[in-house]
Amino acid sequence: MFKEKKLYKSTDKKISGVCAGFAEFFEIDPTIVRVVYALIALFTAAFPCIIIYAVLAFVIPQRPFPEYQYNEYEENKTDDNQ
């Protein structure tokens, strides 16, 4: 019923995946989040924005890799060298 959403750094990253992670969490285009972040940094004080980004890059976890999925192709694959 209710699926719990978690915030992770994205693999679609330009620096460390923080903006893209927020975009995936809110289900919007990562470019929009990056542009909004850049505008906020440009029109306010850039130094605090850089510090906040660095802290978020350290605190937000990487998305865990899905378990390796064994597929039918690998099951039927034969080694021709034998």
C-alpha cells in the first residue's frame, strides 16, 4: 500500500549525485534541481551552498546495488572452449 521513499545519491551524477538524488526522490527532472540549486547559490551566498552540498554528499547514502539477478540466458550459456 504505502511505499516508503528513501533519499539516496543518484548514479546519474555530475558531481556527487546529490541534486539528482533529490530529483529522483521528488520525481522531477534532475536538470531542474541543478538549475534551481545553481541560481540559489548564485543569488545568495555561494559559500554556504557549497558547504551544504558537501555535507549532503557526505551524509546521504549511495543507492544500494540490487541483488545480482540470475537470468535464463546465463543458465543456458555454454562454454565453447570445453
